Amino acid sequence: MTRKEAEDDMVQGFTDGYDLDAPEPSANRSCSYRHGFANGRDDRRHEPRAPAAWLREYAEACIAADTYGGTP
């Protein structure tokens, strides 16, 4: 997966997560998608799960994991 694909996946996850009727993603989705999904849920519920600085770092870790392999 390229960086652009990982970023696009994160945006799609955010969009899906913003829909409270959408089911939680399983492990077959990328880390970027799952992170975006969780962010969409956070925004929709107005309940951030962590400080913004941590979320930004984790987003980069997910993109790196999806692009180069490994775990965030």
C-alpha cells in the first residue's frame, strides 16, 4: 500500500466511523482505516479517546505500518 492509499483508507474509515450505525471494523481492515474509523466515532460522539498529539502520532504509525509493514 502506498502512503496515498493509506491516507485515503484513513479518510474512508473516518467517513464510515462517523455513521454510528456502521459496524466496528475487523482486523481485515488496515490500521489506517481502523484509526480513521475510531476518529470518526470520536468526532461524532464528541468524546476524544486520547489527546490530539497522541492521535496524530498514532496516525503516522498506522500509515507507516500499512506502507512498510509491522505494527504501530
